[in-house]
Amino acid sequence: MGPQLGFGRYGIQSCRAGRLSHRAIEAARRAISGQFHRAMSGQFRRNSKVWVRVFADLPVTEKSTGVRMGRGKGNPTGRIARVSTGKILFEMDGVSLSNARQAAALAAHKLSLSTKFVQRS
């Protein structure tokens, strides 16, 4: 279920492999849902749905400054997700094509990877 849409009609697909932080994933999700909230009214707002298909599951550790070499591993500071080329990151449904494109453009600005908008044929 990586390179194909599984749930929604529209999606955001990665063009390159890389890493995404948990903060970038959440910022993109909020950008998408905020766009749907602003662009639509009443009935359609309840019908719109967003699926997040990427999960930040790898912990990232960091030693504080001024610590000497050795002494083990640093404390966890956050989580990242490894993303391969062609992976679907987000899926959307229940919105028009123009609203989905706008939401995808807003979300792409929040991500550190190059992405493209895809739709089910």
C-alpha cells in the first residue's frame, strides 16, 4: 500500500527518499485540515477526511552541549519517519479537486521533502 492510494481520492506522494520529523507531519496535517475548514462550509466540512499514512516511529537522541565523548547515548529529543521514494504521505477525500490541490500545496510547504499531488484515476 505504499505507492498507491488506498483510502481517499487525492493524495500527497513523496518524490524523494528522506526523513520527516513528527513536528513536520503534524504541521502538514493541520495545514490540510485547516484548509478544508476554511474553504468549506456546513455539510461538506463533516464529510471531508484526511488519512496520515506516515508515522514517526524512530527515536532521535541528542547529547547536551558540553558533554565529553563517551558516557553512553544521549536523551531522546524527538521522533522521525523514514520515507522512501513514491510513498503516499497523506490521503484526502470528501472535498473538491481545487480544495485538495490547495491543501496539498500548503502541506508541501511544511514538509522537508519534495512532493507531488496525486489523484485516483
